[in-house]
Amino acid sequence: MILLLVLLAFQILAVAANPIKHARTALFGRRGTAQQDFLVTSLPGLTKNIPEHDIPLMFAGQLELYANNDTHYFFWKFSDRHKSAEAQNKTIFWLNGGPGCSSMDGALMEAGPLRVNGQAEVVYNEGSWHKKGDIIFVDQPAGTGFSYGQEYDSDLAGVLWHFLTFLEKYFALFPEDAENEIILAGESYAGQYIPYIAQAIHDRNLRVEKDNVPKFNLRGLLIGNGYIAPNEQGLSYVPFAVQAGLVKTSDPYWQKLLELHERCQRAVDKSHAEKSLSAYAIVNKDCDRVLTVLLLLTRDLLAAEDQQCVNMYDYTLRDSYPSCGMNWPPDLPDVSKFLRDDKVMGDLNLIAHKRWNECLGLVLNHLRAKLSMPSITLFPELLQHTEIVLFHGNRDIICNYLGAEGMIKKLKWSGHEGFTSDAPVYDWRHDGSVLGYVQMEHNLTYVNVFDASHMVPFDKPELSTALVDVLYKRYDLKHPKDEKPALVTHLMASTTDDNSGASGTEKESESSGAVENDQQTSRVVRVIQLAVIVVIVWGICALYATYKSKPTSIIKTKSTGRKKNVQWADQLEEDAPDKKDGSFFKKAINKFTKSESAYLPLGEDAIEMEHQKASDDDFIIGSDEELEHHR
Ligand SMILES: *[C@@H]1O[C@H](CO)[C@@H](O)[C@H](O)[C@H]1NC(C)=O
């Protein structure tokens, strides 16, 4: 009892030292269970750089999926405070790929309303998808970005199952959104995640139908430069490199490339003939190897160090070898600095502070997905009940558009193979210019985006928002005589003029009301805390009188800031009369150290793994692990 009191006292003192951030810690109910616990009210530069009108309503934090293995998924939700009619009742989930790459790429460099400047402060991104619906960036599977857990997923079945759990918990936290239309969006390796999750949502809806449980209202999929049919896509590397002028048939290594290309071709033929898991293994070394070797062979040793390799995400750019694009986009250092800042982690309501990595090799190495068929095999059935939009920036090498077009040509759905002659190729006109082309038939839409990289919303923020309009068929089709037919989308209506109408104003007062409420709550909480502190101080004095010989053991701490509380807790544990596992005391300590400053062991091996070069026999995964990331 006395030790518990002391524990309480120290927690209160921690709260007193930083009243706002710790206002809702374990003392008054578990943090991270109520919507208010996730509200984001400050970020470096937020009010300084962004007009109040544009500041989105934000929620972020690590949502508990499973208590038994401590799995938490980090999400960051952005809603427009002045929602247009078309943005109402829509929830877009965005996933980056990897596997193991954080969706903070998407949030802070692509589709989100915030970007990070050179001072590691947020600035506003005019071309943000939150104007088209609420957008939520989710770090998954466990271990990715700010998400964590004691176990890593080793196949896509696990990934989809955990994402379904995430959705259940998410909509329990935001019940007002539970009937929203859901759009699953993402990029690259998310071309594996998204179709699997969509299929799982569909299966779940069938399952819960009879139990009167509300269905997830899945509206469609938006996949950017997706890694969907890896083997077929592997066949595109050599043709794409030739077309882009990266290699010439007169180059000394041309024969070598052809040989690798043929090996990939044989693997693809085999997978079509056998349709077995082993033949279809998502990561087929022979096909992935074509790109790895291509980057190696085209390395320019005479160029400056940071120019030696072609950028595999944008063939018009160069990077050092063997990064070959992993140092790009140029915002990445600022974003990393921003997300590694303790203050920012606090602003984002992290329960467990964790060093943010854009991509984590540990997640990738666990999720080799050899036990799952590539997601393209799900398409024929999915397309019977789901709209799918595939968009491809045409400068990307790793998931290039030639591979996508080849994959669609081979895809059998709705009784035909590839697009039929009834599906014309439309010029994509936006703001008066032709910025790409589009083809669609029977729930599948393919969009080629000109002058865009692997990360389309990075290069073309405003244009990329129109992809949501493409999914919702908010466009005009023009069939002029003697000219190519055109699909016309429209610039986003400017919302910076203040005549945004009654509904906008209403929303605004509603959301600022939420903020006010939050501040009031924390004020009340602080008053209670103060009262408790008084009691506790009295308790400590009483304790001190009784245990005069003991206090040094309690107060003794390491002076190295972060570990301080852990050290103190260890100390206490040694003194604890009851050291049995699972005792209430131990649980209290665990909770305390976790909510306070525990550095997850996960982060530490993860960092090690990132620099680890694996053995030669695993050439593709190991020799240059970086090249493997389809982010
Ligand atoms: C396309 O999807 C809708 C549901 O969104 C479905 O009703 C329709 O049958 C599908 N079309 C085809 C050709 O499968």
C-alpha cells in the first residue's frame, strides 16, 4: 500500500511537471481510449504558418489492437473544417508500402494537408485529399512507423486480419463515421495490402449480415503505382529502361540483362501454367532481380557520388548508389527530423515514443509474403463488387506503367481479357491541359499520370486529388469528332475565399467547440490533480517520517534523462516485497514505464537490422535490402 502511494506520488509529480501532455494518463483511466485522447491541438509551425481557416481537424495516436501482445497501430486523421458537399461522409484510409514503410510518407509528402519545411515546421499543402473526404494515414503492419507490437506479420493473411481489427477499433473510436463510405487508398506494396483488405471486408460483411452488425461500407480502391502482379511487372523493367533511354542494345551488359529478363519470363510462364503458390510466390527472385541488376549495371562510376545511380522512383532523377532513390524525396530529411522530435511525438499523442524510420527492414524481412498469392489473383472476384482505380506516375521504374498495362492485358475479368475495344483511351484533361490518359471498363479504371514519379501526389498534389473524382465518376466525357475522346476533371473549388457557406461555418464552430471542451476537461483534470498532489505530498511526509532510512533508494536516479523513470521503477521493483510475475504491483510498474518513456526494444533491433546486410544466398532480399522497398 505504501509503495503504491509512492508510485502514485511520482506519477503525480510527473504530471505536475508537464500538466497538459500527461493530463490523461493511467491515473484517471487509460490513455488512448477516448476520442479526446487523440485530438491534435498543436504542432511546430501550425498556427504560425497556416491560416486558421485551413488548419484541419486532426486526431492522432497509437490505437491499441491487442492487449496481450501490446500491438498498437498509429493513425493520423485529417478532416476539413469546411467540408464541401462531396467530401461529406467519406473516410479514406491511406497506406504506404514497403513492406515496412511508414504512411507518414503519404501524410507529410503526398496526400495529406501538411508538409514539413526546412525548419521542421508544418506548412499547408494546397493539393490535399482531405478536401475530398476525411483521410486517415495508418502505419501498419506492426513495427512500421510509429506502430508497434511484440509480433511481426509473416503473411498477408495476418496483415488483413489485423487491419480489420484496426477498422473495428477505429470506428468504435469514431462511431459518427461508422456508416461513411470507405475508400482504401495507397501506394506501391499497398497494392498487395489493399486488395487483400478489400476482400476481407467483403467476406466480413457477408459474415455479419445475419447478426445485424453494421457492414463496412467499402466504396472503392485507389492504388498508386501498385506492386500487384510482381512477376508480370518484373517483365517490364528491361522494356521500360530501353524506352526511357537508360540502356541501349549496344551496351556491353545488354546480353546479361536479356538473360535475366528471360529467366523472369520463364518464371512467369511457370506461374501461369501451375497456378501453385510456389510458382506464384509474391517475391519471385528472378523477376525482382532484373531491377536490382539493372541499377547495378547502369551505375555511373564517373559521376559525382550522389549522382551515380538512377532513381528507381523517377527515372529523370539520380541518387547515390546503392540508395538509387531511397534518399528521395528531398523532403525526407526534414520529415524525419520532424517526426523524431519528442515534442512532435507528444503532440501526436504517442503513448510510446519511438524513433521514426521511413522504412523498417525488420518488417520487410518478416513479411516475405511467400505464403500468399499476389493480389492480382483477387482482382477478378473483387471487381464484381468493388470499383478499382489503378493510377501510375509514368516516370516510375520500380512499379512502372508498362508493367501495369501488361498486367491488365493479361487480367481476365467480367468475361473478357484486358480492356475490350469498347473501352476507348481517354485523354485526361484537367485545368485545360492533357495531363495523362484513362481507360475504364467494368469497375476497373486505369490512369496514366504524365510527368509523375512513383509518388504521384508528391509531384502532382492538386491533380492527384482529382483521382478521387475519377473513382466517384465526377467527370465529363467528351467525344469530339476527329479528336481523341477526353475525360475532363475539374480544379478543386477554392475554399480560401471566406464565403464557404453556412454548413462550413457550422462545422467550424462544432470542431472548435471540441477543442474548447478538451481544454476545459484538462483544466478540471488539473484541479483534481492538484488536490491529489496535496494529499500525496502529505502522504510522502508521513512516509518520510516512518521510513527515514529509505528515501535515497527511491530518489536515486540516473542523470541520463530518458531512462530516468525506468531506472527508478527498476529500483522500486528491487525493493518491492512482492516480485511475482503478474502481481498488481508489477502491472502498475509496467503501465507506468510504458506510458512514460519506455523505449521499445523493437526500435533498437530494428535500427540494427536496417544496416544489416543479409547473406549472399538471399540475393534479392539481402544484398541490397534497400532496393527491395516498394514504398
Ligand atoms: C461493378 O460493381 C458493382 C458494385 O459496385 C456491381 O453491382 C456490378 O455488378 C459490378 N460490375 C461488374 C461488371 O462486375
